[in-house]
Amino acid sequence: MRPTPSLTRNITCVGAGVIGGGWVAHFLARGYDVTAWDPAPDAEQRLRRLVDAAWPALTQLGPAEGASRDRLTVAPTLEEACAQAHFVQESAPEKLDLKRDLLARIDAATPADVVVASSTSGYPMTDMQTEAANPGRLLVGHPFNPPYLIPLVEVVGGEKTDDDAVAWASEFYDVAGKSVITMDRELPGFIANRLQEALWREALHMVANGEATVKEIDDSITEGPGLRWAFMGPCLTFALAGGEGGMAHMLDHFGPSLKSPWTRLEAPELDRKLYDGMVQGCEEAADGRTIAELVAERDQGVIDVLRATGRLPRGRNGETA
Ligand SMILES: NC(=O)c1ccc[n+]([C@@H]2O[C@H](COP(=O)([O-])OP(=O)(O)OC[C@H]3O[C@@H](n4cnc5c(N)ncnc54)[C@H](O)[C@@H]3O)[C@@H](O)[C@H]2O)c1
């Protein structure tokens, strides 16, 4: 049976490498009982090393009451790992055939209705749920590394996934301390990886063409826009580039640049629908904050990030970094 998200206690993690192990650490720190399974002979030692290495960071964050590394069990078989599961997180290697077979085996071994999520970085669930007898409970729960520190998880179902399984998973991840984006359609790479990938491909083009060095590319982000993105997304950040006129002025001012060869990625037509969608989207994201308030928030955020990473200029605010 599918428990209510807040009463979910037994988590099963299938695949215990970088991401599976990170999920194990996260769920342990949130006070869950975790059972893991991984076919590699050295998997248990690797997993316990990863959890031990993560624990000081998790201790700093303040683990949930009762959280303990002793609540981790490593099961000898996939079937035993799944038998008592209230939720399953699959984090096996990114190979389509392997995921198809494994999800079908997990489905066969897991109590009826229990939701099974895959950590896949890019496969649509529609392509992975083909072999399972109960595809309605299979969905994607895509994390970011390390899952015990980066809050985001992107949740999306496949063509055969039940809507209530997607709703359940979104609520469960929220209760389990994640920051959830629930997508209403499949999109290769989901949202965040598409954005990362656009930046990554442009970086590779620049290196391949000798236009910039690896260091220049990395510095351009860590000394530039990356400082803002930790606390304000790229759309709201650009709205502030429009001054008091916000996103509308930004688009009037820089809209024509979309025709300039500033990236190899082709720009969409900036028609009325897109223009209005961006302006309205920024108003929603601002959530009642004025441009002046957002500017003050951004400025404080940049100072906080610079201070936290020891990069405030010498002598400022008494800092000696
Ligand atoms: N590494 C990342 O930054 C990242 C981020 C988000 C999502 N993901 C996704 O998470 C998943 C796992 O990636 P990873 O980086 O942890 O890989 P990894 O190689 O570190 O770990 C994979 C683990 O799966 C185990 N394994 C092998 N065959 C298996 C099977 N049949 N059943 C169960 N486990 C099996 C391996 O022994 C290994 O411990 C992939 O789908 C990947 O796309 C990775």
C-alpha cells in the first residue's frame, strides 16, 4: 500500500554509487530507515564510506530527530531490499536497457502502489517503463549532486504514469526536505540540465575554437553571473538589467540582440506571446517585491556569497579575506 507522504518511513535505494549513496545519506539524515541494494561486490564499503564522508556536512545542517547511520541496512538481493519499501529511489547506471529491466524487477518486488522513482539524468520515463507490469507508479525524480546538499528534485511522469503517483512523489520529496519542481510534460534533460547543457555546449565551442580558455570560462561564471544565480534565477536577474522598467524594458532594450551571434544556440522569435510571458512570469516570480526591493536583495545576496566564499575585497566591512 502507498502510505501518506508524511507517514512514509522505509526508503529503498537501488544502486548505491555517487547519486544512490547521496540519496541514502540524505534520507538517513532526515530520519528515515533506509535499505540499499547494489550488485557490485564492494558496494557496501563504498556506500558506508560515502555516508561517513557526508555526515559532518549533514551534522552541520542539523539532522532530523532520531537520524542515525545505524538505520542503514544493505540487503543481499534486490527482492529483499524492496519487500518492505514505502518508496523506492533507483540510481543505477545511465543505460536504457539496464534501467528498463531493473525498473521491471523493482516493480515486481515492491508492494503494490508504492511509488518508484528513477534518478535518470535524461531518459524520459516513457522510454524506461516499457517492461514493467505496473508502469503507473514509475516516475522520474531527478536530483542534483550531491543529493544530500542540493535541494532540487525534478519530478515528471511518463505516458503511462498515473497523475496521483506524480502528486504523491512531489509531496513526499517536499516532506523529505527537497525543493520540488513538478513538470507537467516530459522534456529531454528536464529543466535544469537543459540550462546547464546550453552553457556547457557553448563553453566547449569556445574552447574548441580557441575563443576562450577553460580558466577564462570558469572565471567568467564564478566572478560574474554565477554569484547572482545562487539566490536569483536568470530571468529575475535579467529583469533587474531593465532598471525600473524591469523585464519589459530589458526586452525592449536587448530584444534586438537576439538576432546577434552571441551564442551558437538559435534564439526563438521574440513575439508578443513570448514578450508578455516573460514580463508576466517575472512579475509572478517577484511575488509582490518592487524592483528596488529586488535590487537590494540581489546586492545583499552577492555580498553574502562573496563573504561566505572568502572573496570580499580586503578591508571591506572589516573583512580580511
Ligand atoms: N552523477 C551525477 O551528477 C548525476 C546527477 C543526477 C542524476 N544522475 C543519475 O543517477 C544515476 C546513477 O548515476 P551515478 O552518477 O550515481 O553512477 P555511479 O556509477 O556512481 O553509480 C551507479 C551504481 O549502480 C550500481 N549498479 C550497476 N548495475 C546495477 C544494477 N543492475 N542495479 C542496481 N545498481 C547497479 C553500480 O555498482 C554503482 O554503484 C544515473 O541514472 C545518472 O544519470 C547522476
